[in-house]
Amino acid sequence: MDSIWIRGGKTLKGEIPISGAKNAALTLLPCALLTEEKLTLTNLPRLADVDTFAHLLNQLGVSTHVAGVKKGEIGRRMTLQADEIVSTVAPYDMVRKMRASVLVLGPMLARMGESTVSLPGGCAIGDRPIDLHLKALEAMGAEIELAAGYVKAVAPKGRLDGGDFSFPVVSVGATENAVMAAVLAKGKTQLFNAAREPEIVDLCNLLVAMGAKIEGIGSGHLIIEGVEGLHGATYEVMPDRIEAGSYACAAGITGGSLHLLGVRPEEMLATTNVLAQAGLAIEFTDKGMKVSAHQPLRPVAVSTAPFPGFATDMQAQLMAMLCVAEGQSFLEETIFENRYMHVPELRRMGADVEVHGRSAIVHGPKPLTGASVMATDLRASMSLVLAGLAAEGETEVLRVYHLDRGYERLEEKLSAVGATIERRSAG
Ligand code: UD1
């Protein structure tokens, strides 16, 4: 199995192009199920999760075609077409590999009047139920049955009806499934306390480009007037704000200066506010965002929260950076119950972090030293890469498949700005 090998201690300087957003791609891809016409996505990141999603769509009858990029385009261009849906079942072996597979539930139900998806079960960062996905669909008239580890949703009249639903907890995935279902429902749907993440704005913008009628985009109150059918579109995936935030922490932890190309300021503010409090200089430019560390890092106190709050997907990377800040930092994880799995590994590299339930105290500054480490999820793995960049000596991050799920050309991007990092194959 491959690993990422790093010799730490280099100050990173230069430009890093930011790829298309993984989490946006994973909700834009299933929109292909909503129309017989072609959907072309550009700026798609080359990531394992995107490939896995494309395979799932292939199994359902969607053709996927990766074409060369056109002049002025970045990332990868994929054309998807679901002129005929051959199966309405997302099997366990796909959902098990990637939880986001559950995002075919809403669009398939809307288009075909039925959809069967394996229940994802728990995962490393917590229980992660999908009850809210199901309740939102029930509010649109879906009848739901759970059997043998699968959820089967049926629209009894062949088409969903519009309906109102208020999310008791903000959920990104449940909002996405509900929006994708509501665009083809008969009549009006109102979603209250909907997630406002930029990836949901991206989803709504694509759906509008396909002919959907959605008001309140970017707010917690989405009003969707169902239409009879949607048409094809060509759409550019938004830049990955979590990848950008991760590289901003790389600038911080190595005392460097990085220009992150393609970043959109308005999507970064929760991260940049915290990084600025930690002493990083942030400058938005016409090409993206410059992040520079000119002084010792300062400690911060941060709670994760739904957008526009500080993203849970940035917590592990921020923690790695705070290990070298001068003083005690406080982190609170409010979204997932088990999202400190990077802590024991960071401790093995010399970090001093206490965990009390959902809170963590980082005692800095501590000199980090290289070690062989592994993590059980994507962002935790990235926090170990960041620690490795600042550590004295060599670090080997095992289980690279986690990183390949969400960081495009990681070692290439970091080498280009001065890191000593490479992928090593164990075989
Ligand atoms: C998405 C992101 C993930 C990010 C998370 C929170 C994708 C592919 N993944 O995950 O990277 O960390 O948002 O920003 O976009 N919940 C329920 N019932 C449900 C659904 C969720 O109780 O039916 C709870 C979850 O357990 C969690 C909270 O709601 O505590 C938020 O989860 P949610 O926003 O749904 O996360 P995902 O969409 O799975």
C-alpha cells in the first residue's frame, strides 16, 4: 500500500492551484439522474471519490465520458447522460465505500418514482444517520421502507408532491437530497433550516441552469417550485474551500507564504478569520488568496459549526497548526461525535493535546518530530501531513487512500512550493 513520505522543516513558498471541490462534485454528479439530456461538469477534481461516484452512476445506467479540457478550462471535464435508468438500486458495496452514494436517493426517486439505497451505517467519525434525508422525502409524499439493510423509497403516485420540511439539525447531505428531489416534484416545496454551505449554493445554481425554479439560494429557507422536466447544462464545479484552508494551514505551520489560486473570498471567511486570529496575514488578490506567516503563531479558541461557521472539515488541519502556536488553544467539535482521531497520532509526533469529550486543548508550542503515522479519515490524514511538514526528521503517513479521496495531486502540489514529500509504494 502506498504511503506519503515527508522530510519536514522546509518553509513553503509559492503558488498552489486549488482544485474543484470534492463535496460540490459529489452533489453535482447525481444531478445527471434528473434529466435525459447531457450534463457536462468542468473543473472536476481527479479524486478517488469522484471516480467511485461515476462508477455508481454507471451501474444505474448513466454514461460518463471524460473529455479533454477546452481552452481556458481547468480540472477535468466529464459529460454524463442518463437517457435511460437501468437500475434504481445503489448497492451496499458502493455505499460502504463512499457515504455520499446516498445522494442518488433523492434524484432517482424524483425521476423514477422509486429508489433503493443501502443504508450507509456508521463511519469512523461517528454514527452519521440518514433519518433527516428520509423525513424530508416523506414530507414530499415518499413512502419509505427499511429492510435488510436497505432503504426503499417510493412515490406512490409515480411523482413526489411538493411539501414543507424543517430540518431539526442542519444537514448538508439531507438538504442536498431534499433539493434534488423537490425540483421535479409536483408543486411547491419549502425547506426551513436548510444547510447554507457554498456546495449547496453550487448545487442550486446547477439545478437552476438545468431549468429548476429555486428561490432563497444561499439562505436557510429554500423555496422550490417543481417543474415537469429538467434539461442538460454545462457547469463549472466551485473551488475546494477545504483544500484551500488545508494549504493555508501548511503556510502557517511551516512559517511560509502561499498564494492559493482560484479561491473565492466569500467562501473562506470563517477559516480566514481564525487564521488571522492565529497571526497569519491573509490577502485576497485577483488570482485567489495569499496566506503568509510573518510572526510566531498565536493560540485561538474555535468551535466548529455549520456554514457560515468554522467547518468541521477544517478542525483537524487547524489543530495540527496550533500545535506549534505559542500558548493554549481550545477547540470544540459540535458536528460529529468522534472527530479527534488524529490526536493520538499527533501526540506520537510530539504534540500535547488533551481531549475532553467534544473539546480539545492544544498546549503549544511543542516541537514536532517525524514518525510513522496513520489516520482513519481524510481530514485527519491531512493534519498528519501538515504536522510532517513542520516536524524534524522523516514522517510516513500510511493509508494514503484516505488522502486520495480528497486531495488532488497532493505531493505534486506541495513539492512545487518547496516541500520534501513523495509517494512511496510499499510493493
Ligand atoms: C457533509 C460533508 C462532510 C462534512 C459534513 C458537515 C459531503 C460529501 N460531506 O457530510 O465532509 O464534514 O457535511 O459539514 O458533502 N445528521 C443526522 N441525520 C441525518 C443527517 C445528518 O442526525 O439524516 C447529523 C450528522 O450525524 C451530523 C450532522 O447532522 O452530526 C451534520 O451532518 P451532515 O451535514 O449531514 O453531514 P454530511 O452531509 O454527511
